[in-house]
Amino acid sequence: MENELIQWLSQPGLTHYLMIGALLFCIGITLVLTRRNVIMILMGIELILNSVNLNFIAFSRFSVITLDGHLTALFLIILAAAEAAVALAIVLNIYNRFKTIDIDEISLLKG
Amino acid sequence: MELTTLLFYFFSLLTIGSAIFMVFSKNIVHAAFALMFTLLGVAALYVLLFADFIAATQILVYVGGILILILFGVMLTTKGFTDNLKTLTTNLRPVSVVMTLVAAGMIYVLLTTTWPVAEIAEPEGTITGLGTLLLKEYILPFQVTGVLLLVAIIGALLMATKVKHQQ
Amino acid sequence: MTWLESLPLAVFVMIPLVIILIYALFAIWMERKVAGFIQDRLGPMRVGGWHGWAQSFADLLKLIQKEDIIPAEASKFLFRFAPFLMFAASYAAFAVIPFSSAYMGSNIDIGVFYLLAITSLLTISVIMAGWASNNKWSLLGAMRTAAQMVSYEVPTIMAVLSVIIVAGSLNLMTVTEMQSGNDTLGFLPNWLIFQNPFLLVAFVIFFISILAESHRVPFDLPESESELVAGFQTEYSGMRWAMFMLAEYADMLLLSLLGAVLFFGGWNSPFGGFMDGPIWGFFWFMFKGMILVFVMMWIRWTLPRYRVDQLMYLCWSILIPLSFINFVLIALWEMLF
Amino acid sequence: MVHSFKQGWQTLKSIFTGMGITIRHFFGPSVTLQYPDERDVLPKLARSKLFVNIDDCIGCNLCARACPVNCIDIETVKAGADVDLGKTSNGSQKRLWISRFVIDMAKCMYCDLCTYPCPTDCIYMVQEYEYSDFNRDNLVYKFSNLTPEKIAEVKETARIEAEEAEKKKAEEAAAKAARASKASDSRPSSVPGAARGIPGSAKGIPGKAKGIPGASKGVPGKAQGIPGAAKSIPGKAKGIPGAAKGVPGKAKSIPGTAKGVPGAAKSVPTAAKGVPGKAKGVPGAAKGVPGKAKSVPTAAKNVPGKAKSIPGTAKGVPGKAKSVPTSAKSVPGKAKSVPGTAKSVPGKAKGVPGKAKGVPGGGAAKVPGKSTAKQVPGKKPPKENKDNNTD
């Protein structure tokens, strides 16, 4: 039993990476749920995207499908970049209008 | 234990540790720098997964781009130094309890599932394959992402300049 | 598998460090000598005899003795960490530089892409240092640096990409190897800069961009003394400051060497087969790099500093469009010939 | 579009032009001098450090007076009559021991004004400019080559001589006063007028000087005045010694000073003139002013002896201004007014006597003249001389 555990620990495989991905995902969700600052929420989203990427790469490494996972991750990264750029532009607009980026106070439906 | 195993644990710890630090950090800039460590750790994990190109892209785009954008956002939306950078945390306890449970559940699922693992020989480098794939099978997504990026840049610029006009 | 690669790993990876340290000592002295000569002075003359060659050692000794001051309101960990991150980023990038035909830290396929990626950590470390100092000069300097480096990364990458489409590989060793020989126009070395007229423009863009990326004059806004004291370095003293200087000089060398690889044939001898070989290769490579470093110093003591808006104007309105056009033209040239 | 290309081209061109200039300087010769190893040649008239060739110095104090920042401090002591100090390189006779010659280079402003008045060219700027120091006291340069023992000895001699001279003069004055009182009953009231006339004659006519001495009650006071005169007119020393001869007891001290200070000779006569009339009157005044009373009587006693000595001095001395103060001492009232004039017009000895005249009458009685009163009785005069010198 113990030997097995050590064996399992000493050879990081797919499960290990998936576990890290899962943990990152949960932490990302926690950030998104607990923080009221828009930028912090953005950071949480980046974490979630990273965990997804990690999963893609891990599957791509440990399974027969080889490079498609990489490509998906690549597209995800590009998407994240575009998302961050637009999101930050929006945040700046919000800040200019409301003078705050606390998400609870930005509750007007009408501009 | 092999060096790669040690590195794996080191970078996993770095990734998860700084991510957890982000959750409990009061200071938004500290959180942003913790995010940097997370991203670097993830990039290192990519390298351990033989995804060198993705790892480099991760550093270039995330660390060199998005993170700096975020930091700029922080600096532009708060007025300067440490005191103004505190962020509110709400529902931290219930959320963290729930998320711990969720994480435990997920890990349980991951551990009990048998994944169809195919142990392949270490690839010599992914860049040729990626290039070929991008310009053959994935040419359409590639083009679409290009257009998307262009649109995003234009949109962001437009919004930013609009802000100026309002002022 | 050359004899160099059979060295123990620790020694193998330390080679660039030795090179950087020796270079930094030399370059600091050289910078002051160049400044002196250009201003009709002599520069340091007293330490160590001939032309004050030991001046850098004296400086180093002084820096080691200095008190290490950390501002009370600083963010302690980040403050301490930033100089090391900066140097680590500079140093890590040396892994893919082919110092000679026999030595290259890591012969990976994505070579130059990795280099560009890892140097973007410099920007982060600058912001980290500036913010952690909790000083308005530092913060302003850091934000300026970040803006400048992020902006100038685009023309740099475009210029590098222009070379890459001619060379056909991201691996710098391959790029160097394909520049061997001596047959461009029959008498010129087979270097990339002589192979394509648009690569000359690419080189100009590249050189301007690396000036800005390593924040040298005329783009040294992060440290503009007259306005920002010393930018993000304001609060640093002693060895921490020395780390910044080391990183800065290492960055300068790195980008100069990159320029030497991409445009001037890396470790190839300018005389074809004459004076060729691993040792000569190393000599030629460093020689080319040092010439670019010298030009950087020469420019430093010639041109005044740009204003922030001029800097951004130059990047976004001139260099980036020019580099894109140039990129397309180079691609066309490659297709046609 | 075309415009921006033009601009870009011009930018590039100007950058290359600038870099061409700097590279030319890079290869050009450097203008630096490796200072401690090589030095620039100083211009001939460079002003750097002051130097005094003390062997040539006659102690005239002209440099110290010329100095706008008072960085030169000289103290001299009269040499005895029998001591020959030798001559300077340009032939001037030295008559003073230079007990102190100090230049504070920390104060010096390198104006070079002190070197011009020097009659023997013994003070000048040398081409040495590296004398910075951590201690400010090290910037005070001492040039006097006398040992402390020697200085003490010299001072003692000078003091004794001065005292003796004083005594002599006092005796002379007393004798003359006695004579005068007998001879001129009509004069007493007209003293002031007489005073004027006499000085004038003293200058122009040596012979008259002799006659005047009889009146010279004020002699003791003269000791002080004389030194001052000495400074301005070194060359006139000759006449005074002659005067010295005639004075019996106390006369000695005065002659001693007389030698060193030619100008003093003149002063004596002036005072003398005014004195005769006053001689009579003064005693009276003396009563009214306790402090002064003493001095005057003393002088009166000595008068006879002094008569001789004074005439001798009278002949040669141009700088009468100094002399006046001397007389003032004997007559308390005069002290104040006269010194003032003395300072302003050293060379104009003539004018001073005139002022001297007015003073004796009322002045004496009214103004006790602190300084003079005290000095007169005492044997201090020699010391006082020194003080005056340093003025």
C-alpha cells in the first residue's frame, strides 16, 4: 500500500496534472465569487482559463491525440488576451463613469 | 526520485500556493504578482508536459501581456499606493468551504476514473507539427482568431478613446 | 556531443554567467571610457594602472560594502525579489544564445521565441520593483518602463520575425549555421543582412527597438534622472542596485548578441573559413556583440533623451507600421527569389 | 506623406551627423591633464600662496594695512640703539625686530594688494597652490624667524629704553615749564595762538624747534605718538637720535623710540609749542582732573632736559599727524581730537599742528582723555608704542 502510494507519487501522470487543474479551477471560482473588485474577478477568470489549458495540454500529452490539445490551448490563450484587453477597456470605462470598480455598486441598468 | 518529478512538485506547489495566496491577499497588487507566479508555474508545468511552444506563449502573452494589462488597470483605477489597493472580500468562509468540497469531489472523481493513457515517446519539438496543423486543418480557426484579435484590439481602442472624449 | 556538453550540468549552465560577469565588469569600464573619450576626457585612469582597468572591481567592492536599505513602507518581499527576478530573466534568456559552434545552453527548437517570451519578465520585474518601493518616482518610472517595453516588444518581434522567415527556423543555432560561407555577391560573408535589402531596414528597426527595450539612451525614460531621480531603482542601494545594473548590462549584451546572431552571422568568421573554429567562433561572436554594445554607448553619448509622447509616437506611429510593411516586403522578396 | 518621409530622412541625417561628430571626438586627443602626475604651467603673475622673505622685511606694516581682509598680522619691537639689524637687499636699514609676522591664508582673498606697497619687495605670491589642509590652523603661516626667547629679550630691552626716554623727556619738560613760567608772564593766556605758530615753524625751521622744547611739558605722552609716526616715515629716523643725546635722565627712553620712529621726532615739537602756554595753565587743570593732574605735573618737572632732544627731531619729519596725538596725551583734552586727524592724513603733518593748537585751551580741562591720562604717569609708554604700531 505504502509502496504503491510512493510509486504513484513519484511518477506524475495524467491524474496529477488534472488534479492541479481542478484545484486551480476551484481557486479561480472562489476568487470570482468572493471578490467584489472587477479586476480581481478578471484574475480569477484567468486562473480558470489556465486550469482549462492545463487540462488540454495534459490530455494532449498523455493520450493518442497529440497536438490538437496544444492548438486548443493556443487559441484559448489568444482568446484570453483578447478578453483581457476588452475587459480592461470596459473596466476603465466603468471607473470613469462610476469612479469605482466595486461590482456591487455598479448596479444601474440604465447607463 | 527523478529531477522532473521534483520539479513537478515544486512547480505544482508554486502554482497552487500562489493561487491560494491570491484568494486570501487583501492587496490587489500582491494578488497580481501572485498571479504571475501561478502563471509561471503553469508555464513550467507545460514544459514538463512537452508543450514548449505553449509554455513560451503562456509567458509571452500572460505574463508579458495580460498581467501587465491587469497591473495597468489596477494602477489606473486606484489612486496609487498600498492603502488604496485593499479589496473587499465577501462570503469568503462559505465559498471556501463549498469550493473545498467541490475540489475534494473532483479529485475523488479524477482518482477513481481510469483514464485511457497512451504513453508516447517524448516528442522532439512541437513547433513543426503545430505549424503544419495551424496552416492545414486549423486554418479556419486560425484566421478567425486573427479576425477576433483584430476586432478586440479595435474595440478596446475605441472604448479607450471614447473615455477620453467623455472627459 | 562535444566535449563542452559532457561537462557536469552545473558547470555547463554557469558558462553564460561567467561570460556575463566578465562582460559586465568590462562594459561598465568601457562605458565610462567611451563617455570620457567622446567628451575629450580620459575617463577612469587611476585604479589598477593601465587606463584604470580595475575601476569596475573598485566599484563592485564599494557596492558590496554599502548598506542595504529597505524603505519602511516598502512591500518587503517584492522589494527584495525584484532585482533577482530581473537578473534571472536576463540570464535565462542566454540559454538559447549560440556562443560558439560548440556551446549553446539549450538547443531547443523554439529558441528565439523563448528568448522573447522570457525577456518579457523584465517588464514585470520592473513594475514589481517600482511598486514595491512605495515611492512615487519609482512607480512612475516603473509604469513608464512597462509601457515602453510592452510597446517596443511589437517592433522587436516583427523585426525578429522578418529574419525568421528568411532563415526558416526559430533555433538560433540553425540560423547561425545557415549564415556560414562566403558567397553573397562573391565577396561578402553570407550574413543575413547582406542577403535581403529589406533586412537592412529590419535591422534598423530592431536596433532602435532593442535600445528602447534595454532602456538605453535615447530611450532611458525609466531612469531619466532629471525627472524621476532614478526611476524604479530610486530606493535601491548596494548589491540590490548592483543586481539591477548587472541585469541591465546583461540585457544589453543579450539583445546585442541576438542582433549579431540574426543579422551578422553569429559566430561565423567574417573571413569565411579563415580564423574559424569553436574558439574563434566565440571570439567573433563576442566581438560582433561588443561592437553593437559600443554603438549603443556611442549613441548614448550623442543623442538627447526622447520625451514620453515622442517615444510612444515613434513606436506606434512609425516603427510598428514600418515593421509590418517591411515584414510583408521581406516575405514577398523571399517568395520571388 | 512626403513631408513625413522628408522629416524621417532629416532625423536620420541629423542623427548620423551627430554621431559623426562624437566619433571624431572619440578618436581625437583628450584635453585632460593627469593632475597629480602632470601639471599645467602657471602664468607668471598667478596669484597663489603668499610668501614673505623675512630677511628683507623692515616691519613697516604697509602690507597689513593694505590687506582688505586683515589676514596679515605684524608685531614689531624697536631695536635698541646699539643693535644693528643689518640692511635689506635693497639697502634699507632695518630698525625693528619682527617678533610676529603671521599670514592667515584661509582668510586671504588673493587680491595681491599687499605686495605693491612693500618698500623692499619682500612679500610676494609664489606659485604654490596645493596647501589645502584638514586643520584650519595649519593655514596660518608664520614667517618671523625669532625664537620666543629672543622676542622676550628684545621686548624687555625696548621697554626699558622707552621708559628711560620718557623720564628724560619728563624732566626736560619740567625744566622748560619752569623756565617758561619765569620768562613769559604775559603768554599764559595766549597759549592756543602760540601753539599754532610754533608747529608751523617747527616744520619749516629746525632751529626753532629747539626753542620750543622748553615748552614741551607734554613729552611723556609723546612716547606713544611716536611709534605711529614711525611706520609712515621710516627714512626720517636720523634726526631723532640727535635729539636723544641732549636728554639727561629720562631722555634715554625717548631717544630709543626716536630712532626707530623718525616721524615721532616731529610730534614732539608740536606738542611742545602748545605746551609752554599751557604749562602754566595745565597745572591748574590738573587739579580739576585728578587722573590727569598727575601726568601733567610730571611732565612739567622733566621739561628742561627735553628741550634739547626735541629740536633734533623736529627737522626732518614730514608726518606730523602722528606727532599730534603725542601732544594730546600730555594734554588730556587734545587726545581725542588729534588722533582722528592723525589717522586720516599721515603725510600732511602740516595741517595737524594747527589743530593741535586749538585743543590745548579748553579741551584739556574738559576731557579727561582716559587713555592718555593713565599712560602719562606710568612707565608703560613702551608698550603703548607697540599698540599704536599695530594700528
